Amino acid sequence: MQTTPVKKNLEIKQKTSKTYEFTFKQDGSTIDITGWTTFFTLKPTMSTADADATLKKTVTIHSNATLGETVVELTAADTDITPGSYYYDFKFKTDDGDIGVMFEGRYTISKITTQRES
């Protein structure tokens, strides 16, 4: 399985939600990811310890593990953080303990214009 991460910059508005859907494939065929863990981590600097990350998501129950499908959901509460540019990655760990990074780059949290909620 290729573990060279795709470099991709992402952006989201503060206090909004976003769902990221992934399908793991090798040589064009889906991979059974039963027992795998996926991680999303957002940090202000690359040297920030994972324990001090701004946002962390860990997924162990996948939307359809046998067909290689998983979802990482960011809620409005998750993105209620200080606007700015952060470092992020989407990482996985297989049931055999192999580790890879799918995507990495900068993640911009933009301030929303409308502050009221009703």
C-alpha cells in the first residue's frame, strides 16, 4: 500500500461541520480495513505534541470496513477554535500495525461572518 501522503491544503469556516469520506484501495481494489484505526490531527506547529493538538479525531468503527470505507466527522463544536492556519494530517494504522499518512498539509480555519445562531 502506498503511504506517501497527498499534500492538500484545506479550509473550513469556524463553527461549521465537515465530513470526510475515505475509501482505501490497492491496485484499484478496495481493502478490508476491519481492525484499522484512522486519525485526524490538527496542530498549530509541527512540533506540537499530539497530546497538545488543537483537534484530534480517532476512528475505529468504520462506515463499511469490508469495502474499505471510513468517515471522519468534524462537528461545529470541533471547529469552534481560534481562526488561523494549522498543520493537519489524516493517518491510518492497519490491524498489522503498519502506519501511513493519506493526506497532510495546512488547514485554515476562517472566521464566520454571521455570529448569531437564531
